[in-house]
Amino acid sequence: MFLQRIGNKGIRLGTLFDRAAAKHPANLILLDHTLDIAPRLGRRATLTEVADLIDDYAARLWAARVRTGEHVVVHKTDGFDITLLACAVARIGAVPVLLSSKLDGGTVAELLRRVNRPHLVTDQAKLEKDLPEAVFGLSEQVLLTTGTHEGATGLDTLAGVPRVAPVPMPPEHPTLITHTSGTTGTPKLAVHTGATFQARYRPQASVVSLVSKREPIAVHVSFVHSRMFTAMPIAVLQGHPLIVLADDDPVSVGEIFTQAPPGFIEAHPNSFMRWEELVDDPRAPLANVKYFSSTFDAIHPRTVHRLLSASRRSHPLFAQAYGQSEVGPIAARTYTRDRGAEADGRCVGMPFPGMTGVRVLSRDGNPPSRTSPGNIEVRSDGRIITYLGEHARWEKQADGEWWAMGDVGYRTKQGCLHLLDREVDVIPGIESTLAVEDTLFARLPELVEAIIVPGEDGRAVPVVCTKDDKPLDPLAWQRAVEGLAPMADPVQWRLEDLPHTATTKIKRLELARLLKTRDGSPA
């Protein structure tokens, strides 16, 4: 859209930290973990030190014969160095392909095959515990960030090689490849360009610019997700100290936020749910937060209300964006303390004027409405240019400049978009599984997760998880479901037994399959 195109020179990941360090050299990045590729930095580093680290590893990759235009798959033990290695790969004009550390070895091998003999950056632990021997035959070479392994080259052996000049690439050239969540099968490889990333950057950067430059921005986002490559650049380029979290454990997060109180937090919805317990923490680790932001999935109004109540700032906001890995953020809305738990959680907001667009197409010949939702399509210059190795699959979702989201919903007369369900998650007799889940969360404070999936007989089955795995109170459940569509009896599982994606979404189709094969038991 036209505001995304003006002066769009591309995100330029390879020189991102050089440009940030030139403006804010002493600004800090605070970590909750030590970088595998630079343990000497500890858990805090200046932008200048991070820029030098990226330059160093770009030189090591060049010395390892990685060249401009080639693909480099990064699949290693989780950590922020995944993101920094992507910047190093982009610095020499190669294309980073980021695969989550949570992917199983078979899926990684299949994605390596799809990339067609890339360089593979991994570590000893992954090769010994997770990856099949086949990855050596599927890769041009295997490079290790830590450890040793026969047939692989340790990047630590290339320390001290001569630095190389950054290789600028045109905005329309692929700059990064990420994978989709895999909630409906094997992940797809989404190809982003410098221009598409810059297009995504703009609507989000305008929101973050409202935060004082002195205040830290905290980010807990999958290091392989496209969102990291807009959230992180916004923070460092605008001059904010950056807190990067690998773990969303409330205990460690509470300690970090107490020591360095953030003014802005970006995280996954499920992480925010875990952080509800921080509301009652006597240290008040959320007291300084002015803005909460989530972009990945539906978030329950109860969680929004709880988190906003913990802020001691005047008029704090919770911003929820609707989008997808393939297109970036499309629409957004904000919650206030006055419009928290009681607000309609299915309303995901309005498109960004001059940047994104939304339309809803009828599925049954009737105008899309709450009782007759339609298929949601969107448009944005942030849209990926293809699925690597599966362009025909990309074309099935593209209709000119429009993109099929795979969601159903409707728009109000005022233009607000309401998301009811994923197309594949629609259950006959249930107007919106997401709305039912919102209601259950509001009525049952003990819930930490509630997912509605179809059972073997087609009926809706609620799968629930409780705090500390305490047994669900049957009487409280009966009161909670009053007035809701008929459902089967609830099935209680432990949260850790639910199948999750790299961005902590629940794999609903996989959960439904597990229910059928295990008779409802997570064991």
C-alpha cells in the first residue's frame, strides 16, 4: 500500500546493528541467557559489541565458503544468537533460512531437502540428539556454532579471519526465509524480501515511537519468527534498551523485569497468560509497563484485563494485532482498563490506513455476518513473495494483491474485523470456538488453557489445563458452560502435554488427533 512504499529501501538486516550502534553506541541489550557464539559477552552487551559480533561471524561464514545468494539454514539450540547469525548471513548477501529448535529431525531433513543443498549451521547437541545422519547428504556443508562432530566444521576454528565488507542487496531480493507454524501439517518456507520486511516495520514502528527512548522494550518472541525481525529492529533503531527473553518462566521474568522495568512488552499470547501470576508479585514487575503488545494469535480478554491491572502507569494500553507470518500485521485494536475482560475478544480491530486492507468474502451466498461468517482476505506490501519450493501452494492463497488468511469472520458496519475461527477449526453448532474459550477463561480463573476441538463424533470437546494441574471442579464447570452451545464433558490435560508450535500456539488438529488415538488421555 502507498504508505509502505514511500522511500522503502528494504530492512537491510546485514547492517542493522551498524546503523543502530552509530546512533546509540552504548545502548544495551539485556539477555536472560548467554549467547552460545559469544559467552564472553555474558548477559548484557552494547549495540557496538553486537555489531562487531555480527561482523565477526559474517567473516567466518565467508571464510567457510558461504557466498552471496546462497542459502544458509540455521537450526541450533534456542537462543538470541539465532537472530544474530541471520544478520551475519544477510551481511554477506546470503539468504538465512531459520528453522525452530523445536522442530523434529525428520521435519528439518524435509525442509533441508526443499531448500536444495544449503549450508547448515547447527551445533553438536542437535547433531547428536535430534538430527538424522541424512542432514549431511542434504547440506552443502555443516557448520557448528559449538562443539565438534565428524564431518562438520566448527565456526570457532575460523576466529580471527579477515573481516569482509557488507554486501548490499536490492530491496526486492530475498533477505530471510522463515517457516510457518505448522499447525496444519509440515511447515511451509516463507520467502521475505528486504522491501516486504520494511513494509511490515512501518505500522509497528509508529506505535513504538510513542514510548520514551529511556524505557526498555522487552521481547519474548521465537527467534526464528518473522516478528522478531521487525520487533528487534524497531527497538534498537529507535534507541530503546532491549530486553530479549528466551524463557517465559514467570519466576525468571519477574526477576528481570524487577531489575530493568520495561515500558513496552511484546510477547506471545500464551506467555502473557503465564505472566498473569506476576500481577500478584509484591515486587510489581509489571508496574512500569505502558504498552503490552501481541501479534501472534487470539488472546483472551481475561489475560488482557489482568495485565493492565498490574500497570501503575496512567492509561496503559494492550495492543492486539491481527496478522500472519505470510503478510505481517494487518489490523489492530487496543484495550484499556475500562475495556478489558468485558470487551469483545473476537474484535481484532481496523486495518492500518494507507498500509493494509481487509475484505470478507461470503461462503454461502449471504452477506458475511456473525451468524454467517465469510472468508477473510487481506492485502499488504508485507506479503511474502513465495513459499520456497512450493510456489503453486502460494498461488492458491494469492488472488492478485489479496491473500487468503484461512480464517472466517465478518466486519461490522464501522469496519471492525471480527475473527471467529480458523477455517479448519470450525465446528458445526459452535458459532466461534475462540469466543467460547474467551468465556470459559473469564468464568474460570483457575484455567491456564482451554481449547475446543472436534471429537470423534463431531461434537465439540473442551480440553482444559488448570493452575498446578489441580482437578477441575465439576460444579464450577457446569456453572461456566451455562448458556453456551452444547459440548462434551471436559478433558483435563497437563499444559506441557499439549502439542505446541514454535510460537507456543496449540496445534489444534494435532490435539484432536491425539484425543482420538489416546481416548482423551495425555499419557
